[in-house]
Amino acid sequence: MIRYSHRMASRDPRWVLKDRPSFTLIIGLVATGICALVSFSFDVLNGAPVQFFIALGLALAPVPLLLAAVLALDRMEPEPRGDLVFAFAWGAGIAVLVAGVINSLNLHYIIDTAKLSEPSARNIAATFGAPVVEETMKGLVLLGLLKYRRAELDGPTDGVIYASMVGLGFAMSENVSYYVAALNSETGAMGLAVTVVLRGLLSPFAHPLFTSMIGVAVAYAAQRHGPERVFYVMAGWVGAMVLHGLWNGLVSYGGFPGLVIAYLALMVVLIVLIMVVFRDRRRIVALIQRYLPPYEPTKLVNRADIHMLSGLERRRQARQWAKAHGGKRGLRAMKDYQLAATELGLLHERAARRMVDEHTFHEEQRALLECMSVARADFPVPPAHLRAAARGMPPPGYAPGAPS
């Protein structure tokens, strides 16, 4: 039997949910912000300020919708907001600035060495040089997560989420440069319209999909020990560069048929990644159903809670119920309870895989249980509703998840 003491923890147990920005994160965001400003300054120099702001507005316009689509995949065990923001900022700032400088140097080197015209050199650089440089710069933040935030990589879904965030940030900043160049071209507004359609409407998830190859590989590496981790990471890195190079090559040399093939390839990758995410979601549900029942004697979880935690729709209904009965405080409590309970199942899996030592396990376990205890105190429920929920037949307007 698992026992739990209700004594107060020595510090706020919410530290285990990692929802507060650290000093290191703040410094990192400042650095990425400076790099983004430097990158944008090049765009301003390449075009008039008015052109830059038009391009920036067009690049920013789809970002909220794209972010919502990515974060919709991250509902079972949401990642810390600070880490997500940093991944996006890394792509929009450091990655795009460094990659832009290196790509420009590569382009001039090809022109000077091979004596090619600029369009031909650009196609070669885009197909063979840019994928290596850009995927390396985007992938570095994922390596950083593997090194310093390994516990946040609980499965392939997390790898896809972080990779998508850095990819969306990179694509946004890169699109500004493309839109400015289109405005400065001979075709002007018509060229801009075509570029916006191709980059902003038809292929907004290209960069996230490329880098998701690295994200999935890094997530698998985070769950393992030994030399095989290096193999997973390298395989994912090569996959990202090959997919990126294939896309650029088909678009550069294939004409309309090449463009169609490129889109079909991305569609296949997208479908596979969605399947991976849904399979991973079932894995997390299985962990909840396996590891949480032994905690029933603590009175912090019961059968109705586990039933609620095992489905996204039931989780949503529980949050709606908590908000209706407890306002913002109740909603926050339900979110904390769901996240802490899910993290508890994942903590047990990390322990089973020997990814955490005994001291860390007990420290995080105690904090997560404390979070669940505090949260449950903020969403009381009438006994009649509780009895109905415990039978697995919640009445209309009520979602399971109530305290015993």
C-alpha cells in the first residue's frame, strides 16, 4: 500500500510542474530576442521599412492558428510554457540568424568557385547546403533539451511538439525575408502573392515536419541508455536533412510535378507523425491506468478520477465542471490535478526505465501528490454526483474527477 503524508512540503509543490520561468530561461529569451532583431534588421536593410512591416505582418498572420494546431496535440501532458516559448524563440532568433549568415556565405562560395549564375547557385545551395545548416541549427535546441531537460521528453509527442515550435519560429522569420525579397523583385505584388500562397498557405508545416524527425529521435533517445542513443539522434538528424533537401530539390528542379510530389511526401510524413502522436497518447493512458490505482488508499485518486484522466473529452468536461462550480480557481485546480496525476504516471515510467534515481523519484512523487491534494481541496462536489461518477455513469453536466 502506498502511504502519503498530508504534512506541508518544505517548498511550494508546484515546482514539480515546472510552470515558472527560470533565470536561465529569461537570459535565453533575451539572447534569442536580440538575434531576432538582428535578423530583422537585415530584412529592413534589404527593403524599405514599409515593405518590411508588410512582410512581417504577413509572416505573423498565420502563426496563432499554426501554434494552436501544434498545441492541440499537447493536451494530455502539456509541456512547460517556458520551454515551448524558448523553442519557438530559438527558431525565430538564433537559428534563423546563424543559418542565414552561413547560407549566404555558402551561396557566394558556390558562385565564386563553380562560376555559376546566381539562380543556379541558389538551387544548389537550397538543395544541398541549406538543409544541413538549417536542420543543425534547429536541432541544437532539441539536443539541449535532451541534455538539460531530459525529464520533459516523455515520449515522441514531446519531441514533435518541441520540434514544431522551433520549426514554426524559424519559418516565421524566414518568411519575412522571402516576402521582402518578393516585394523587391520585378513582379512586385504578384510575386509576393505567389510567395505567400506557397510558403504561408500551402507549406506552413514544412519546417516543423522536417525538424520533427530530429524531435522524435531525440525523444526516443531520452528514454534509453548507452550508445544506441547516439544512433537514434543521428538517424533522426539525417532523416530531417534528407526530407528537407528532397523538398527543396523537388521545388527547385521539379517544376509543377516536383511540387506535387514534394507535397505528397510531406503529407505522408504528417500522417505518420499524427499516428505516432495518437499511439503515444494511448501509451500515456495505459500508464495512468497502471500506476494510479495503487494510490486509491491515499484518497487522492479514485476509479472515477482514473476514468476521467483516461480521455481528453472527459478531461475537458471536468475542467468545464470545475470552472462552473469553482470559477477560475476551480479551473486552475482541475488543470493542476490533471497535470500532476499524469506526471505521476510518467514519473513511475521514468523510474521503471531507471531514468531517475530513488531520491529524485520520491522527491517528485511527494510534490506531485501534494499538488493533487491541494488541487482536490479546491473543487468540492455534492455526494450524489460523486456516487454517480463512481459508477462510471456521470449525470448530465457533470464530469468525474471529484474528491472522495
